[in-house]
Amino acid sequence: MRLKTISKIVCLVVSPAILMLVGGTYAQDQHPILDQAANKVIMKYQNATCEQLWAERANKQPPTPQQQKVIAFLKTDPTMRTLFINKVAAPIANKMFECGMIP
């Protein structure tokens, strides 16, 4: 009887994890343009020095037309915005923390 209970608990925990892994991969494969934009942002932060990021922050430039297009798209599609933010948030936050831009 205990074995059945343990099996049920394992299934309840493992099944959602597997679905998230498969679903995450599926979501990435379905949105190559979104992935490209996210990867571009991630690479920018990973390759930039702290001094470059501080200088960019001090001399904030308006977004390029391409950036404006992506921003407008993300504002109109909450699902895509969530996928994009989930992908870029950790690398950006880590770099900002390393550079002392966030506590």
C-alpha cells in the first residue's frame, strides 16, 4: 500500500517536470525569431564589460527601428513577452549584479 502512495507522489512530481522540459523545448522550437532576439540581448550582456554597460546607461539612446518593432510586438503578445523575459532575465540580472547595477 505504501509503495502505491509513493508511486503516485513520484508521478505527480515527475510528470509536470517532464512536461515543462518538453514544453520548454517545444516553445523554443516554435519561435525562432523570438529566440534570435533573446539571444542577441543575452549576447550583448554577456560580451559587454561593466564599464560599457554603465556608459550605455548614462548615455541612453532611443531604440532602433528594429528594437521598436520587437518592443511593440512584445507589448501586444503577453505569451511571447513571457517567453522572451523568461529567457533573458537571468543572464541580464546576473550581469547587472556583477556590475553593481542592482543590489
